[in-house]
Amino acid sequence: MNDTAQQGLIARQAAARLLEDVLARKRAFDEAFAQEAAHGALSQAEPRDRGFARAIAATALRHLGEIDHVLGQMMAKPLPTRASMTLAILRGAAAEILFMDVAQHAAVGTAVEAAGADDDAHHYKSLVNAVLRRLTREGKDLLAACDGPRINTPQWAWTSWATAYGEETARAIAVAHMGEPPLDLSFKPGLDMADWASRLNGTRLPSGTLRLPTGGRIEALDGFADGNWWVQDVAASLPVKLLGGVAGKDVLDLCAAPGGKTAECAAAGAHVTSVDRSAPRLTRLTQNLERLKLSADIVTADAATYAPGRKWDAILLDAPCTATGTARRHPDVLHLKRPTDRDKLAALQAKLLVHAATLLNPGGRLIYCTCSLEAEEGPNQIEAFLASHPGFARLPVQAAEIGGLAECVSPQGDLRSLPCHMAAQGGMDGFFAARLTRLS
């Protein structure tokens, strides 16, 4: 086997391990990839092969319902639970054959070789060969008969979105989740954005974000080493705008790590206190700020009990959530989360919001936000809070504050972005944010 073929085998074996980690072991995709890249076979692989492994696994997760449906038509009976690696190899190869611009013979041959090299999957080597060869002949026709957006979406999520937004919008969200998202960059104020758009071949969005086509190493992009920008989906950049001008002001960022909103406030001239209970995540926040040549006061503390003995005029609470709004970028989310996770997190969010409110000065602004599509983690939280806290009121969001994105303002006056918004420009993450004030 030549070096190119060997690297292709390593990448596909790694993709199968990633899929097994996520789907059989319920491990977060980014965590599994980081482990594989640092300590697995990918640690010795070229960047392009690491990227290929990640792309295979991510594509399989985005289209898992379709892939499993088509594979099910190819086998007389499902594989036993103990054959999780065989199933992962089949899913990865199916992603290549059905959705990626990869030579089919290479996908089939390497998958068979990967099965033969695995201690458990080698028992199914002949099955892998037969299923994938048939897939190259019949797979696309079977795929065309699938309702992809529907079967790629877990039932609980589909029901939740159809209830909150209607069937048509639920389908549009599911369609958006099937595509690979572009790369969004937030820049420090004062830079020539027309120049940067030209240098990076990007498009400036109405809110000021620079959008690039996906692909390539982020660290290799112009301006990364100099700390001119940070990666942040356009939707994630909007909640900070609801604070208004923060130059020279004190801002409290609760549940701050990994620090995109801290960076946004600090770059705008605010003095930021960043609070998070996770020391490792705060280490990452600190590293990000160092690259960006920005500073903040970093505090390791539980945001639900943080008691500094003072109050703020500007508070951000980016509460822990199911993150279903980020499924475009994190396609494992919908396969790892369940309604029970949502309900537990909703209880935590309510506790965090009540405590954050005690830290707000009269007339100040408190931004509550989550990267979730679930009503229980967004508008329902705000309605419950306002019903039990008559000393607070909602300050409605105006489209002009968020770059004129009127479709992202809910009838109640909250920020409500959906993955299907800005569809012609590549979509955006799902975010909810409400702006509250303490009455005098």
C-alpha cells in the first residue's frame, strides 16, 4: 500500500472510531475528535487527512437517518449491538458514497480493508464488501425516495420544533441542518472590513460578521496569528449588541467560556468580568484572549451562587443549554440530547436567571441567551421569570440593533434566530436572547 492509500485508510478508520464514540458511547464529537487527533492515529496524519476524517464523520451524522434507512434496505437483518464498529465503518463509507465527492471504489475498498483490520469487524468483512458494492449501484435511487429532512431529525426534536414554529419552519430548520455551515469571523472594531473581505475572500453580513466559505485550517488564515478576529457564528454575535454601547462600561459575563462574548465586549472597550465554573474552559478563554491581545477579569465560580458584593449595569447570561441551535456545526447534538436533558437544563437556567437578576442595578440591562431551539430554554423562561418578578420588564429588540435582521425578532420582541434564517447566505445558528431591565 502506498503512502496516499495508507493515509486514506487511517482517515477512514479514524472516522469510524469517531462515529462509534458518538453513537455507541454517547461522547461529544469535538471531544472525541480532539482525543483522536492528539493521541490516536490522526496525531501522525497530515492536516488534510485529519480534515477528511472529520468530514466523513460529520457528514454521516448530518445524514444519519438517510444512511441508516438505505443501509437497512441492504441487509436482511440489523447488525447486533456488539458490531458497533462494523456499523460505524458502513456509515462512514455510505456517507462518502452518497454525499461526498469521493471515488466509490476507494470508499468501498478502504472500508473493506478497515473492517479486515479491526478485531471485531473482521468477522463482517464480506458483509461490508457486499453491502457497499450494492450501495454503489442502488443507493442513490433509494436515497431519492427518502424524506431526508424528516428522517434525519429525531422524533423528539421534530415534535418540539413543529410545536414551536410550525411544520413548514421545522422542515426548513431540518434542511438547514443537512448542509455544512460557512465560517463566520468577528473582527475587532476599527479594522478596514472591505480590505479584510478582499484578503480572505469573504462576504460581510449586515450585522458586521465576515463570512468565509468553509474548508482549510483556521490557524492558517490571514489575521489569526495577529489576533485580528475570532470564530463566532453570526447568531452568537448578536446578543452582545443588545447591551448597546459598552465602551468604558463594566460588563459581567456569566457562563462565559469559551469567551466569544467576552471577546466581543472587551474588543468594544468594556471592562469585562468573566465568570465560569469550569477551570479548563476558562483556560481556553484566557488563551483566546491572549491571542486577541484582549483582557478580562477571570473568575472561577458557579454563576448560580456568584456573590461578589457588587452589582452591574450590564450583564450577559449565556446559560448552559441543549445547544440544539448549533446542530449545523455540531451534528452530534441531536443524537446525544434527549427531552430529559432539556428539562434538567431548563431548571438550571431558571436558577441562573433568578440569581443573575440579583446582580443587576436598577435601569441596567440583563441579556439572557441560549443557543437552543427549544421553547423551554428560551421564551418560556422569560415569561416565567417576568410573571414571578414584577420589578423587571422586557426591553424589546429592534431590528436595527442587529443589522436589520427583522426575521430574527420574535413577536414578543426577543431575538430568535433559526438555522433557516439568511438561507440564501448560508444560514445561521439558532439563538434566543431576551433583554431585561430592573425597574427603578
